[in-house]
Amino acid sequence: FSVIDTNRSTFLNRPANHKECIQNLSRLSHHRDILQFLSAAYARHAGWDIALTQAEIEQAVCRFERKRAMRRLFKRKKS
């Protein structure tokens, strides 16, 4: 058992639901090949559909990156 702390994951005092798991997994890395490997292993272990889990994580990463890009854009315009 290992914990990867990226200072972006959320730790709960209860079992995480599916959506929370996807959000946390999407924040492990922005390297798509690493995420594909990790999400397949996680989905296999959790008994989830691998392709669906990988697609959900890809969407979550894209949303996260778009939000971050917009924040950076607005910060630059404020200055």
C-alpha cells in the first residue's frame, strides 16, 4: 500500500463515492499515459468498467486544465 500525495487529492473520513474517486484520480498526473495505466488498474481493482473509467478521468482532467487556463488568463488581465 502506498499513498501518493500531490497536495491536490482530498482525503475523507468515509469511503469515497464514484465521482469523488474520479476527481481524485484525475489529479494524480496530467500525463495521459500514466493516467491511462493508473485508471485501468484502479478500475480493475474496484470492479468498474475500465474504458468508461478512463473516459471519465480524461474528461475530468480536461475540465481541470480548462479551469486552470481560464484562471491564469484572468490573472494576467487583472495585472
